[in-house]
Amino acid sequence: TVTGMKKPRYRPKKGAVQHGGVPLDFLAQEILDVASSPRGNRHIWQWLTKQVPRLGHFEGWLRAQNLTWPSNVWVGASVTAKATLSRATQLAQIGDDKMVRFLSVEPLWDDVDLGPVLQSGRIHWVIVGGESPQANGTTSEFKLEWARSILGQCRRFEVPYFLKQVGGNATEGGKRWATSDRHGGKWDEWPNDLRVREMPQLAAPSPGIQVVQAERRTRPKNSQK
């Protein structure tokens, strides 16, 4: 999925543009040419993939063609559990110091340690979320303790953290954390310490990453949670 941040833009889901059978020059036309166009250049584009090695091949192809990676295209990897942590390590090895890389840790199904890859300084944003209810009626558990653990890791290595939703089966201390939204996306129903939505932003005038803090809300004193 590739998304423009000001106005969401999605590349064709059915096309599986990152599949190994898709020519690399088609990827350049379908994604980079669009992002670099006069209209596309007004947006920041997020390229999220599970096929991180394929992304690395594409980057090598760009270099061979003497093409540069647009600064408004951010690249991300999907990490859902310990079994997919290798994607984060692979992502950190892609691109130069100017590239913005992010991890989409959603839906999170396990307690994961991102510390080693965050310590590298080559991951600039972490998005976390619980699973939404599935068509078959099941929803994987999302322990709020997992979200806190990743928040702590991000704080330690000064990486922006964004909790998207707590999902349809959030728990804390082994007890269900009830929300009115089936996706658990209303942050005023979350614990205060998890109401964190931060974004990375290219610093100016010097290169690098700076954190833009989201406004934090406090829960009314008479709240039950």
C-alpha cells in the first residue's frame, strides 16, 4: 500500500505491485513517477510492504538506472510478531541517510522487541495497533502492555510513536478493555499514557528527523477507566 498523507492515495491492491513478477520499471512508473509529479509532489507518500527484500532489489535497480529516490516517498515494513521482526532489520539496511523509514506494527499479535533496530537510528517512525474484528467473528488479543513496551522502546531511542487503535480485543492485566468503537480507535477511551500520536518530519534547515508531538488529552477526574 502506498498512501499520500495529506490526501490518502492507494496504489492498486489487486495488482500486488511489489510482487516479484512485476517489472521494476513498472514500479518506477506506478509509484515514483506519480509521487514525483507536480500533483504528487504535494504529498508525503508511504510505501508499506511485507516484501522488504523486493524493496531492496528495487532500490538497487534505481541506482543502476541513475535514478534517485524521491524525498517525499517514505518506506515502511509490516511487523506483526517476533516471526516477522526480520523485516525491520532488512528495512533499516535500505536507502541512504536521507530516506525516511517506518514500521507498521499492526495488527500486533505478540510482544516484540524493536530495541536493536531502533538503536540503529535508521527507523524514524513506529505505528502500533490492535487487530480489528475479522469477518469470521474472531479478533486476536491486543495486550496494552505490548503497546506500552514499544512506547518505552521508542522513548529510549527518541523515535516517534503513533498508536493507531487498540483493536477489537484489547486487554490490560488479563482483563478486557472495553471501547465503544469496534476497532478501538477512539483515543479518549484509552489509558492516558497511551494517548500518543506523533509524526516524523524532516527537519529544516539541517537534515535529520524531528518529532512533532500530538496534543495530549487528559481524562476527566470522574472517569471510570
